[in-house]
Amino acid sequence: MRVLGIDPGTATMGWGIIDRQGSTTRLVDYGVLTSPPELADHLRLKMLYDGLMSLFTTFQPEAASVEKLYFGQNSRTAMVVGQARGIVLLALALHNVPYIEMSPAEVKQAVTGYGRADKRQVQLMVQRLLGLREYPRPDDAADALAVAICGAETIKFARSSGAIDTGVSP
């Protein structure tokens, strides 16, 4: 199963693609989509949308995992990230890709064993889990890979237990 992990953002949107076969997880690719802050919001969102569409065409994911929004103290940031997340959900719908959502704490717990792990701990565990020589950078891409890893495991477990039907095979 090919899984796309997304760490939504407007300035930087992390993405990671993994293949999961049984208990083996293999890195396919990862990176970030960016949009310059001096552009109008609608143009930034279009840049992200176009980048996502290219990812779907290139990698053809079978499922996706998207990090849920974390509502901190800055409501302006949450609104902007929410718009970027909407672009992600639209792209998933247009390509009929089933997805699950994971909170940052769920992802950290699944990948590091500690729900309050810092960025470096997440990067190191992603590096180990995927057998990479270096830890993935930037942080947004590492987070997206962690979301993909956690999502693949969650989908596999949920499907095998009959808890959910994601429309994809484990």
C-alpha cells in the first residue's frame, strides 16, 4: 500500500510517501511544497494545490494520512493552516484517495513512544524506521513521513480488526 503523509501548512507543507508491504515500510520520496508569503492567499493556495496534484500524478498514493490542526494561541495561523488543509482534502477527494487524520500527539506517540516528543526525536525515529543514512529535513518533511508511517500502521490495524473500511487493502 502506498501512503501519502501530509503535514499541512501554507508557507511550508511537508509531504512523505512510503510503501507498506506486510511489516516492511520503505521510503519512496519526501519533500515540501512552499509558497512565498508576499503572494496573495489565493495564489499561495493555488501553488500548494498544483504541487499536490503533481504529487498525486507522480506517486499515485492509495491512501493518505493528514495531520490534524493543532489550535494553539495564534488563531490567525490556525485559520491559514486550515485553508491549506482544505486544499489537501480537496486533492484527496478529487483523486478518490481515502484518508485518516492523526493528531500531532498520536503521531509522536506512535513513532517515538512519547506523545510529547520534540522535532529532533521524531526525525531520528523516522530515520531509524526507514533505514535512512541521515535524518529527513526539513522538519515539515520529517513530520509528514511520521504521519505516513503512523497512518499506514493505523490503517493496517483498523482494516485487520474490521474497525474501519478505508477502501484500501492493508
